[in-house]
Amino acid sequence: MRLENLDDGSKLEAAWTESLTSSLTYFRALLSSSSSAAWKPVSVLPLTASTTARDSGASVAKGSTLGKIDASQVRVHRRSGKTGEVFRAVVEVDCGSDVSIDTFRVCLVTPETRPRWDRMVEEAVTLDLLDAHTRITRTNYQLGWPSSPRDAVTISKTLADQHTLVDITTSLPRSRHEPAYLRPSPPHVRAHVSLLAWCIQLPSSNHSTDSPPDGKARITCFWSWNPKGAWAVGGGVPQHLPSLVVGLVDYVRDGSEKVPVLLGYGPDVTIGSVGYDTSRVTLSVGYAIVSGEENQETEALRRQVEFGLSSTQSWDVQITVKTQHGKDSASTLWNSFVGQAPTAVIGSAAPKRLILRFAHAQLEPGEELVRVNVSIERTTSATAGVRINGIPITIEHMQAQSPKRPLLEETASMTGISLRTMSTVESLATTSISKDDSLAIKRTESSRSAVALKGVASLIRRNYICEYDLVHLKLMTDFTSLLQEPEQKWRPVLDSRGVAIHQLNSIDKTLVVFRAEAVFVGVGIWDLFAVISSPGARLVWDKTHDDATLVEDVNELSDLWHIKSKAAWPVS
């Protein structure tokens, strides 16, 4: 592989960012033209039992003030664009004061719940969490016979204020730098989602032209996708959109607030895995506390993790903290806080949400990270409350924060959104924390950037001030020189079993260098990297390998190993 084809992750991240930015721009263009004559109404056939979302059978909607809707109330429009046809579905549903943005947020930010309210989705999982509001998701679709199943790997961004929720999803661009777990795999056919955007607007005290009517919640969905292939039966968006919106509303009415959700985390926290078990109603999160930049003003917030729970349910929370070497240390200390979520509007009823917060101690000198596993499971206890490692926790009251700038404002379109919307969204996403908000976790900026950029910067700048770095520099220089040697200087030695071996014709007779080349079919760069960098796997493919011991983990990119090779006569 040539040097220009190597990537430290920056090219892949740039492609993902560009894809999400393009999707936001596309969304903005659709919103600005929502009242245009280019939007043509679409007639939709009545829903049947096979086109409705799955129902678990157990409903707790008796106490819900969110109204029930049917497909005939959903207005579907279509327009053509450069990326294909895009469809829009709009519906207004009765809504009480106890319904909050968090009621809808948990459905959209938890991919594992989507098969419950989207009959086209067979499975959806979270692959990666870029920050508290940006996620990478794999979704498997079932279109019905004779269509092959489809899948899509997408990036999603969620933005919200007290009365508005915007969730935008688009497919990740294909790249030669992508890891193997993002590539298509049979029998699924990789579909392309140009745009899947949700906008939820709840009643607001600010009566403006963009607000829904009193007592109504407006739900808007944009969807444009290409299922790829001629046999995409069942992938039609116009007929599916009404059932999709109806399924979402029904799932929210059936008690979506019982789903626990990760709300935010500090910059010294790196999320490793996030998973939700719908059958057990259990959220499992694995993360690590790492060493970051020192900042006295935000020191108490850098190692905090925040979750949202339902205040009407009973919860069993289990947390385990371990150091990198499994030894007891002051770095494993932590404390917890459980509070009732404050009201968004003065005088309104308190939301049925609890805030669970874990704060971790600063790492001791010489330690690089502390691993934490958190499991939040709903129990069958008749009394609502929270237990952490078996100990009941007192629920405290939280003060309401000063209201932020509305996410949607000064709009005059039929959907209640316009071009000004996304400028407001972008300003909210890029605004730093003010002094008044210094007690809140920073949720709009990437919490990985500080650690990731520090590692990338150290790779690029590389201040070679220690012996390890000097060795690294010499090895990289020698390796680069060998890659630049012309092909005429490599003499063929052996060609057997698909492996071609060449020897370097060097002026220095003491320098003996061999080069082996082979073509691998069906494997990628990340597969080879995993096999080469894992000493345990080397026992399988290297017959001379005897043992390997990790001496020191120098940094994120460098390790010091003590490797032993087997004796081969006459060499000891």
C-alpha cells in the first residue's frame, strides 16, 4: 500500500462530517421551499393489518394525553430533486402538557426501539457514538419476498430545545478507509438513505406563526432513499410514511418514556459501547475515563456522565469501575446524583423524567484510563425509585435553567419551519457554554475531540525527545526508503503458493532485506491490521513465534513488547 493511501482516521472523519453537513444543507433547502408548488400531494391507500407497526400487546396509554391518529390524518407530499424523489409527511395530534420533547427523543435516539414502531425495520443497532448527539447506526430492512433484505449505515444528529426536536439522518459515504464492520455483507443489499429527518413541535406559550395550534403537536418527516436493485418490492416510501408516523405516535402513547437514554458526558469521557435491550428494558453503556486537558473552571464537569430515566418506574442501576491493570486506586472513586428534571415552562407540570449523573475522580499520576460499565434495568417493583448497586437513592430537586434561544423561530411555512431554522440550529450547535450554564454538562460539542485531536497532533508533529521516539523515527525513515526503492533493485528469489519473494540489491553487502508480496481476496486493511497487531493471533500464522509480553504502553499509537522466538537449528 502506498503512503498516500494510509489514513489515521482524519480522512474518514472528514468524509462523515461533509456528509452530515450536506444533509443539513439539503434539509435547509427543503424547509425553505415547503410552501412551494413543487410539492405535489400523494394519495395513500388505507392501511391494512400487514402495513401497521408491530404492537407488543401491552399498552399503558390510559394515562397518556397524546392523542391517537390514523393514516388518513397524515398528509403526504412529494417533490423531485437532484438526489431523487423526497417525500414529506405532516400530521397534527392532540397533545397535553405532560408530553415533553424527551418523550419523543428516546424513540429517535435509541435505534433498538425502531423495530417496535417501524414495520420495515428488522433490526437497528448503534455502532459508534461520536458525541452525545451524533451516532453511527446500522439498520436492517425487510422488504418482503422476493426482495433481498436491505441494510444502511447512517450518521444521525439530534438537536432539541424545550418545544422542538430535530433529528437528521443520512447514509455514510463509502470510503476505502472505512473499517470492515461498516462494509456491506450478504445477504443484505446496501441501500442509500439520502435523508431521513424528523421535526417534532410541541405547543408553546410563544404564539407565533410557526407554532402548532394550542393543544396540538406537529410531527413532520422527510424521507428520501434508494433501496438499490430492481427487486425492491415493499420499499415504497409513499405507502410506508403514514404507517411510520402512526407507529411512532402509538409507541409514544404506549409509554416510550420508560426507555432510559444517555443524555451527555464530559470531554474526559470516551464512550466505548451503547446498547439497549428492548425485552429487558435495559440500557448498557461502557465508557472510559481518560486523562485530558486541565481546566479549573470545568474540572468538576470533565468526568461526568448523565442519563435520563422515567420517574414513574423502578430502576436497578449497576456500576463497576476498574483501572487498566485491575488494581485498587483512588481513580476508581465516584459519586452519584439523582434529581427530578425541572419544568421547561414556569407553572407547568414537572416532566416524568429523572436525571442520573455519575461524577468520577481524577486519574492518579501514571494512570491512563479507568474503564466503567453501567447497566440500567427497569424492575417490577410497585414503588418508583432508583437503586444504585442495591442501595436506594434519594431523589433531589433541580433548579430550572434559563431558557435557551428557540430552535425554530420567525418562520412562516406550512410545516412551521423555514430557512432560518437551520441557521438557528447551527448557531446552537457551535455556541460555547456561557458562565450561567457552567454547571451543566456540555452536550453540543464532541467530547472526543480533545483526546482524539491530541493523539492525531502527536502523530503529525512528533517531538522525538525520548529514546522510543528516536527508534520510531529511524524505523519510519528506513521503511519509507524501502518503499521508494525502484522495482529494478528488487531481485526475484522465489514465487510459491501465491507469494512472491524478492531480495534488495544493496551496495552494502551486510544489508540483507527480503520483500514478500501476496494478494488477499475478501479481506480489508482493518482485518490485516487486527491480525498483525494482535500477539495472540501471531501464534497461528507465525510458526517461529514463541511468546510476547507487553512491557509498556507508551501512548495510543506505540507499544513496547518483549517478543520471544522459537529456536531453529543451528540458531539458538
